[in-house]
Amino acid sequence: MNKPIDNPFFLTLNSMLFIIGIGFLAANHPLVCAVCFLFTSLLLIWHANPEQPAASPDDMLLDETDSLHIELSLKVQELTDSVKLLSDENKQLIDEREKYMKELQKQTHPFYPCPLTSSLPVNLNAFFTDYLNNHPELFTLHKIHADYDCSVPDADTYLSSAALTLICSNVFDNIIKFSPCPATVYIRITADGDDSLIIFKNEGTAPEEQEMNRLFDLNYQGSNRKAGTGLGLAQVKAVIEDFGGHVRAKGTKSAGFTLYIYLPRQQPS
């Protein structure tokens, strides 16, 4: 510990040695005087340059801990900045992808020349009611009666009206093609979990079993060639799957032909 210059013991000792040295000098004892002055000088030098206390192990440990803490803090800040930068870049990429997909869905597709999605929800019950009322020739020409029912009147979809029209046109062509004359075609709208389910069903006849497996194949017309290009149900499948839904068909000679269309209620991302 550093000793202050005004320490009484230090001042008294130095004064006594100085006075003794002067006394021996006056008494003609220069050697003793020199020894006294030497001790006085050594005391002054010792006080002016005190030994620094050695650092304790605890102090050294604290210094190392502080340095490590500072280094870790800098690393954490660096990693935090990197993660934030990556997060911002990732969010920008996601936003750009969503914007691109929405723009793409609004454009026409070479396989089905109509917009896929609508910016506003389309009410399925209102659409089918209008479609059946505005296309009576589909049924009167073939003596087909349309039996329509909707159990979820508020069911909406973001599939565009043009895409729904394309689906109905192709589905009715195929349903009527496999229906006896006269007959009834059943159209039902209901819910299946998070999807809206549209069911088309005829009476009595259906494609052969081997044809059912190829019903949605491109350019496949099957054994019944009353009408059609082979694009109809393939187009229906493409539209529905691109929108995020799915379609399936089943049928037997005795139970008739049924088509199930599942449409997600939410707008596709």
C-alpha cells in the first residue's frame, strides 16, 4: 500500500536522522553523519517508489472474465445483426414470391385460357344458381333435369367466375354424355373440413372401370364419343389443382357417375 507523505512516523524518523547527522557533522564525525544522511535518502527513495501490491488471483480472474464477457457480447451482437439481415432478406424474398404468384394466377394459362383467381370472394350458391338459370339449353336439349341444392349458402371461393364457368361447362358435358335420356343430374354444394365440396352426379351409367382410371388424362375421349375433344376433364383437373384443390371421380353401372371437387375456402398464397 502506498504510504502518504504526511505520515507522522515517517516525518519524525527522517527529521531525527537529519538532526543526528548535522550533530555528528558539527562534532567532526563525518562518517556517522554520512550514514545518517544515507538512511534519510533511502527512506525518501522508498517512500517515493513504493512496491506495487501483487495482483491477487481473484483480481486476475475478474480481468479475464471481463475480457471474455466483452468478446462474447461483441460476437452476440454480430450474430444478431447477421440474423436480422438474413431475416429481412428472407422476408423480402417471400414478399416478392407472393407478389409474383398472385400476378401469375391473374394471368391466363395456355391450357385453360381464363384467369385462375378472383380478387374478391365468389359465392358458390349465387354462381351456380345463375349458371343453371342462364344455361337451360344444357338440359332441355338432352331432356336432363338439374336437381340443385346448397347446404352452405355462405360458401365462398377465390376461384374466378371464368374458371368456375369452364369447370361447369366441361363437367356438365361429361355428366350429360354418360347420362340416360331422360335423366336427372344432381348438383350439391356442401362443406368438407376447410374445403367447399361440389358434387356432380348422374343416374344409371358411368364410364367403364378401365376408363375411370384415365378420365382426367389429356386427350383421352374414352369409348363414349358423343362429343368432346378430350380436353374437358383434363382442364378441370388442371384448374382445380393449380388453385390448390383436388378432384376425384367414381362410378359404377348401377350407381352412376359422381365427380367430387374440393376447393379451399382461403385465397391461395
